[in-house]
Amino acid sequence: MKQRCGVLVYNKERDRIDIRFGLNNYYGGLHCGQCFDVMIKGRWVPTRIEMARTWYLVGIQTDNLIGLRVRI
């Protein structure tokens, strides 16, 4: 399956992080444990998304997920 690149966005209606691929093209909402790669300092780093008090990426140090470039 071909990998697709996009950016992380927050879907307030679903209370979920989503991936936006284009103007009106979304992944459909991420779920806990879902794996993908995130661009960190010019290289792709594998991670997975989890939820505690807020959404976070395992092994990624950041205060804000919104706008991070990802591929899935």
C-alpha cells in the first residue's frame, strides 16, 4: 500500500487527532495505538499515537501535535 503524507489536525466534533492530506481530504480520525511516521528534524521517525490527559506521540517530545508532518 502506498504511503500518504499529510499534517496532524484536531477534529473538535470527534475529539480526535486526524490527518489532513488536502483541502477536503482527511484520514478519518486516529485511534490509540495507531502507528505512523512523523517528520522530526528532516527525517521520518516511527511513532504511535496514545491518549492520557491529552493526545501524545510515543517517543516524540513536543507540546503541540497540530501541524506536524506525518506519513501513514
